[in-house]
Amino acid sequence: MCGIVGYVGNMQAQSILLDGLEKLEYRGYDSAGVAIFDGRRINIVKEKGRLSELENKLAGIGGLSGTCGIGHTRWATHGEPSDYNSHPHFSRRVTLVHNGIIENYLDLKKILIDKGFVFTSQTDSETVAHLIDLYYESDPLAAISKALKEVRGSYALGILFEDQPETIYAVRKDSPLIIGVSDEENFIASDIPAVLKYTRQYILPENGEIAVVKKDQIRMYREDLTPFTPEILTANWDLEAAQKGGFDHFMLKEIFEQPEALMKTVSPRIKDGIPSLIEDGIDEERLKAAGKIHIIACGTAMHAGLIGKQAMEHLARVPVDVQIASEFRYNDPILEKNDAAVIISQSGETADTLAALRLCKERGIYTIAIVNVMGSSIAREADGVIYTWAGPEIAVASTKAYTVQMGVLYLLTLILAKARGTLTDDEIREYVKTLLQIPDQMRLLLSKRDTVKEYALHFSEAESLFFLGRGIDYALANEGSLKLKEISYIHCEAYAAGELKHGTISLITEGTPVIALATQAALSEKMVSNIKEVKSRGADVLTFALEGVNIPSEVTDYLFEIPKTKALLTPLLAVIPLQLFAYYTAVERGCDVDKPRNLAKSVTVE
């Protein structure tokens, strides 16, 4: 949530800031703004709505001149979406942009009002601008340090001082921030895609570290204000990877990238046909000793965890608990010394998931992070980290992140099964062989996109829809339902098919759309009975079934077959048509597929 970008160099800042903010639109936002130093003063322009509305406003005033500035896209938390709540915020000599949550802002606001500061917004962010201004005498570093000692919460800040021309100050705590490094210009940003057009080199500040960014120099200071020389990293993404590549939407592009992404994630971690995560720094002995595994994640990542639970319990016979990260800390979880926690987050910055990780570490249990973004907060703080190597995922609705997260969970499952002796090496190699065949089977499914599109057109006018499944199909149904509702705005729910008689079937009437998943041969007879129950009440049924599973023609209106694979691996394939179904339904309904309303890509507040 919220996107920050900053530039200082020899070029005009406005176009670079707007370009960077465009690259961060995937984070979700409802307003945007820029502040640019013109050599004499800092000029601010901000606007509620899309970035294009800010661009129109700037064009109407002839634009802003200057080679140093900061920009922001806001996702409203404190105060409604509006021009006056938009960033940047200012306080006499200080202008800043902020991503995060200031938890004690009301207490600070009261103190600042008593000292004569006037607030023009409802935001927590404006409090920080006034607080830094309160302590500013002549030393920006001292003012920032003193102010932030009084702040509770999370933040990434880009700061301009009226009397410090051509200089950006940046600092973070628990919110993402990078410093882009180049020869005659430098940047700050919430994420790497914002600066890839200009540089692939960057610095990842740790919590509390302050960056002083000039066009030809970057100085880094630790929390105690001692200077240090930072490590400069190189992004392995190129700009083309963050563009649509000829597809109509980023989401469709990312759906089609899944075969390659899964292969990149899985293949390098296979040694002599056996999975190994030793080179990732994973302590396999601690995994072996785990009495219980806790999988903690949010949204789509949590749904991947549900698949992981099914696989681990079935193949490795280890108890697995899957919890929503936002609920985890408040459930007073029982964490034993020999337990292990698997923390899943595409961005590695999900606030609730990060907080859950920290609780696990406080309790002394072994933590493994599954993340996509190198150097992210969760990656840095976990005991071990497995990168999914999926490349940038721009669309808000996650697709390839889900499949690669499942890929890693299957590898963990097979490692656990070997360590616990529940599968032989030959059985593990057979699973690996099948897993490595999945990308080609995915491509086959993607070639049938037009068939799925026809189904989507048929169901696109539905206002309510139900997903049914048993076993691992029920876990997958949750993800299928989430994808459809978040981008098409159709109300839909996933139900365990065996629960129909316990209340759900009262909602099935003539013409009710139902999507049934039947990929588990062992449960096919019971699943067919459940489909018959809804069909006999007039439901309009689309069934996704594994090849070879007998689905009588009178049971379903439409049938789409999934290529044969091992039962526990079917979600990797069956999710492809579910994603395509959600995508084409949303397109037909005229929805903003890549940026669905009210949603953000990286949820960095609780």
C-alpha cells in the first residue's frame, strides 16, 4: 500500500516522479501527489483519484520545474480519499511522503496542536512532518532522529527540507524502501520497478537507517547517526519484465508466465532427483525435528498454505496448522520449542505476516520464509528464506506467486517425507519427476484459454456464485473464489461439498451458478453425488475434473478436463483455468482487472 518515489539529479524531476509512480500503481492507491524543489521553494501538487488526474492537474498549471522531488500514491487508512489527505504533507520547513501507520499519532497530534501547529489533513502522516519540523534547528539528521524516537508504528519516509536544496532524506521502519544508485542521479522508492528504467543498482536500508541522497552522493547513517558504507545490490529484473509484453493486462501476462516461474523455482533445487534446500540455508535437521508446523500467511498465500497442509500431512505425516496472519497473534497460539513456522508472503512486507513472524521468533521456534522479493523485511528476519524467483508480479490479484509458493511447499513436503522416512527415495523421485512435468501441462491448459473464455462469458452476468470441492479441491476452491470476487466483484463463496446439506443447499435455486472441482479420483463418487444435489435444484454447473474421473453428462452443464497428474499435485494445474475464468469474467464485466477497487498489492499496514 502507498507508493513512494524520489529523484535528485540533472533532469527535470516531474516526469521521472510520475513515471516511477506509474510503476508503483500495482500497490493500490486512491490519490497521488508530488513535491518538487524549484531552487527557491518546494512546490506541492496533489489530487484525489488516478495518476492521470494528477498529470492533468500538473499540465493545467504548466507543470513543476526542478531537479529534486518526491512523489506518492496514497491508499487511504486515516482519513477519506481526498486532495487534502493526499501526500506530500508539509510543515513550514519540512515536506514528506509516508508509507505505514503511526500508531500514537493522536497523542502526538495533541502535543503538536498545543505547541501551535495547524493540521490541514486527517492523516497520521502529517503528524510526522510537524514533529520533525518541531525539532529542526539546523541539522536534519538530528531532527529526524529525535522525532522518530517519539513515533510508534511503521514508516518509510521521503523528506525534503526547505533550506537543504537538492537533497532527499529517507528512513524506514517495517515498511519497504530502497535507494536507487546511479552515477549522476539517485532515487528513493518503495519498490524496484519504480527505478528499473534508470538503474538496476540499489541499497536496502535496515530499520532506523537514514539515507542522505544527493545527485552525486549517498550517505548512510545508522540509527545512532554514525556513518557507514552500505552494500550496493543489483536487481536481477529488467524493465521488460515489469511491462505487459503484448498482453492486454498484467494479470493475463502473469498467468501465462506460470510454467516458466514454476520451473525456475523448483528445478534448481533438485539434486539427483531429490529436493534439497541446503543451499538456500534451510536447516533440514530442524525441520525433521519439528513436532508441528505452523503455516502463516494472508489471502492467496494462505490458500497456498492450505494446499501445503494437505500435502505435508498426507505425505510426511506431520501435523500442520494453517492460520491467517492477521488472526495469529491474537489467538494466543500454542507454540512448542520444537515447532517450526513457514511464513508466506509474495512481497515479504505484509505487515500482519511480519508481526506473526516476530512472535514466532520471540517464542524461539524455527522460522522459514517463502517470499519473492529479495532483501524484504520477512526475508531478512526469518531464520531461513526460500526465494520463489517469480519475477515482478504487477497485477494486484496474485497468480504466479500462488503457484510458485505451492511449488516450494511441495519441495518442503518431500524433504520432510524423506527426513521422517514416510517416502522412499524412489517414491520421492517419482513425485519430483511428475512435478517437473507440470509446466508443460500448464502450457497445454493455457492453450485452451478460449474455451475457458466461453464459460466466463456465460457466467459473467451472475451476481452470486458458488465453488464446491472436497479435500484438496476444497482448499483450491477457496483460491478460485477469491480470484473471482476480487477482480469481477461477483459475490462468490467456496464450500466443502459435503457441507451442502448443513445449510448451503438452501441457497441453490433455479439458475444458480456453481463451479464444481472434481480432481480427486478417490473422492469422485461422493463429489458426483454432491453435484447431482445442486443440479437437481436447478443449478447451472461448470465442472473442472481430472481426466479419467467419470462425470456423467447429465450431472453437469459444462465439463473442462485437467491433465492427469498425481492427486496431491492437481492444484498446480486446476488453478490455471480458475484464474483464466476469473480474468475473462472481469474483462467481460468491464472491471479494472489489474487494479481492482479498494485493494492493494502490498499490504504494509495491519
